[in-house]
Amino acid sequence: MSDVDQTVEAQIAQIVEPEAKALGFDLVRVLLFGKGDDRTLQIMAERPDTRQLTIDDCADLSRRVSDRLDALEEEGRDPIEGGYRLEVSSPGIDRPLTRLKDYVDWAGHEARAHFVEPIEGGRKQVKAVIAGVDGETVLFDDPKSGRIAIPFSIIASAKLILTDALISATVPLSTEGADDIVTQEQED
């Protein structure tokens, strides 16, 4: 990702965050990817109490962000040149870890982190269990090398790894309708 893309994403995050907060959501990530008219503006948000969004939550945030971006375009201050798709979603089970608090919330779960620069031993990524946070440093328990302390500022990207423990720890907001599924055998 170029510095220009990161600057645009930071500008968009400043626009989107108040809109998400107004609805009671926390902004997890803003990502602009693709080229030309095939670009996508991906916004991930969550309810602080459930760490998820419902479909209605996504629709509400999408409308609010779209209205705000349209108003900025009319004022000649559109942060994104050209066309793009707007995608609003919950972060999902194997969510990206974008904030320092994510490493506190998800301590004990396995994650893969990529670094801006190599850490001791020349590694640019690690797959390890999150052990928590110490100040501005993220702690990982690496099965290969033991406890690793990584400054949050050099983590380029990180994501939880889908495991049985993670699935068990993530309860869906609603299972309404799950009992309504009728199989072919039940109908016969």
C-alpha cells in the first residue's frame, strides 16, 4: 500500500468514525483497495458490547456514511477520486486486529501478525498466541521462540486465526430462524 492510500484511508477514517460513534459503534478498520473504477471502500465496525453488527446495523452505517461522503462531494471535498463500491461489515470471527485494545480483548487466541520492519532474528511475521499488552507493546507467545514483545507501531497488519477455541468464544448475535430450516427428509 502506498503512502497516498494510507493518507486517504486516514482521512476517510476521520470522516467515518463520528458517523459510526453516532450509531453507537466502534470503527474497526477503513480499507480502500482496487484500482480505477474497480475500487472498494471497506468499512468494518462493531457494537462494543457484542463485537459484531447485525445486517440492519450495516445498512444504517452504510446509509449514514454514504450520505456524508455525498455531502462532501457536493462541497467539492470528496476524499476519493472516481467511483468506488462501499462495503460495510462486521469484522467477522477471524477479524483484523487494528487497535491496541484488540490484543487485550483477544488475548489467549492465535493470530498472525506482519511487521513493517524485521524483528530480532530477521522475521517479518509471526503466528503465535496473543499474550496481552504491556504499555504500547504487544506480547505474543511463539511456539518456536517463546515470548516476543513487539511495539504496536511496527505491526503492519494482524488477524486472528480461525480455531475451534475462537469459534467457541464468538457467539452469534442471533440464531433466530436456524430452527426453521426444513430438510428434504422432514418434508417427506
